[in-house]
Amino acid sequence: MMLEVASLVGRLAGQRVVVIGDLCLDEYVMGVATRLSREAPVPVLELRQRLSVPGGAANPASNIVALGSQATVIGVIGADAAGDMLTGHLRSLGIDTAGIVTDAQRPTTTKTRIVAQGSLRFPQHLVRVDHLDRRPLSPELAQHLDTHVERLLAGASAVLISDYRTGVVSADLIATVQAAARQHGVLTTVDSQGDLGKFRGFDLVRCNAAEAEAQVGFALHDDHDFERALVRLQRELSARRLVVTRGGDGVSLLAWGDVPRHLPAWNREEVFDVTGAGDTVIAVLTLALAGGLDLRTAAHLAMTAAGLVVRRLGNAVVTPAELAEALER
């Protein structure tokens, strides 16, 4: 078993993945709640820590390098301190930032979470403040991204689109990605927060249950509902593989020519923060498929990795040693 686990985890290393999408800086402002405010019925936090980590499309890139592969990001930041900080974080992790374009007309997308700490409980999110601009990119910026796609996909194992719907992932960009991927024989995967219809013809599409429900137009309550949804989505999207994550109920998946399958969640009890779990899932799925593993095995690895990151606060990554240990258990 140990050799088998080591071999499986080893398949996730040595790939080069181009990650395209909405780059984000995730900021955490953490303090201890000492009293209620006299101005309003809200807690007063005494600041203890302020930190930031890569978020949005930058988070799957972080997971990719943590598992021993290479990641290159293509996306947009603002000409601001948050953009400088995000770029610095990425470079310190060894992520290639050659595909980042700066737009002085928009801010770097920043998600600020206000978190209350306590000695007897896990830190609790009180509120999140997003600073972003959802306007479509200018034609000039879009052309710069297209140029990066055509240049950077050469020699890649896979291209991963992470769509957080802040203007980067347009129909034109998707067409450019698919054309370049066909030219270079690159695996195409996508993780979208909605509007699945624009992602037709990809090798893998991942979404959550609510997003799948919105696309198919009927409620998803049990395995039979998910099976119906998977068959319909595969027909509508012409996707070779589909993965729908279901939170504590695990994951449902369908590969072309196979029947729908369901896997349980690896960890249902110790769930402290689901932030970024979907990014971990798409990163591991992409690496596993690029490494030649079948969809069911890839999903098992991805769900195990997600079960580890939800035990931690904020965007987290999994190392090969941590994943191997969890698989052995």
C-alpha cells in the first residue's frame, strides 16, 4: 500500500500547469473580541494579526507548486500595493508570474476577511469586504492576455481556467485557450463559479452542486438527481469529464463513456473553514489527470486533499507527505 500511495502522489509532481483566471489577494484581519461596541450591537476586536495570501486563481497555482509541480499564472492585477504584494507572494512560492498584466484602471481584487480569535474555539469569520471591478477588460489588455496564452502554453502539461467572474475569463479568451491547447496537445480543465455554458469542449469541468443546479434547472437532492444532472451537463458541454463537489456529501463524477459515480467526503467532522477547498480540488484533479490517472482515482486524491485543507483557516495547501499520510489512513 505504501508503494502504491507513493506512486499515486508522485504522479502529481513534475507537471507544468498554466493557470488562467481572476487573481486575488486574500487578506485576513484577526483580533480578539473583548466587548460589545457602545455604538452598535457588534463585537469590538483588538487587532492581533494582519496577513495576506494568494487567492482566486492564484490559490490553485499555490496548490500546484506545493505538490511538486510548476505553475505559471496568467491574469490581471492593478497598479497598487495589493498587486505588488500578490506578485511578491507568488514569486516567493516559486510561481512564474510571466503572464500577469497590470491594469492601472482597476484595483487588484482584494478580499478582506475580519476574523475573531478565541482561546477555546476556532477563529470565526465576522464579515468579508471585497474590493474589485467586474468590468470587462479593455481590448488592449485582452490582447496581451491572448499573447501570453499562445506563448506560455507551449510545453505545458495542462491549462487550468479559474473563473471567479471578475472580467478576465471572456468568451474570446476561452477560444484562444482552446485553440492553443489543441495546437500544443495540452489538457484543458476549468473551475467556474457559474455560467458553465461558455465552457464547452473542455477535458474537465468542475463546479459545485449549486452551480450545477443552476445550469440544469432542477433541484439536486440525491445521487439519482446528480446522475441526471451529470448526463445532461456532459451532453450540453461536450465535456470529457465532469466533477460536481457536494460538500459533506462528497463528489459526483462522470467520464466520457462511463457511468456516473459517487465518492464520499474524506473528512466530514473536522471542517473549520471551506475557503479555497474548491481550488485544491481543481489543482489536484488537473495534476492527476495530467499525470495519467483515471478520473475516479484523481477525484479520490482531490477529495482527500480537500479534506485536509478544510481543517485550516483560509487558503491552505497540501504537501505530498501530508497527502500520502492521509491516503494511507
